[in-house]
Amino acid sequence: MEGRRLKCPLCGGTDFQVEEGKLDSKWGFTAHKVKIVICKNCGYVMLFYEGRTIWDFD
């Protein structure tokens, strides 16, 4: 998919800060790995799912 580029749905910006994170389930039995993409123009946050994990060492 050449030429495709991520675009902020709120402001149309194309410059992002990218981080990795983890969201725990309500009872803490599983966790979900996510890529966190933050628009540098307006601060809109997008989460992209990267799979589940049972390793929760917080």
C-alpha cells in the first residue's frame, strides 16, 4: 500500500509521536499491548492493537 500515510481524523495532521503501552483488563488477568499514536498538532490520541499478553509485571 504505497503512498498511504496516517492522518489525524480530528485536524488532518500528519506529524505524530509514537509510543508503546499496555492496557490491563478490569480484573488484571490479561493485558493488551497497544501502539499509542499522538497527533503533535492537536493532541488527539489513537490506540492500535498489537495483541494480548498474560505477562503483567506492573
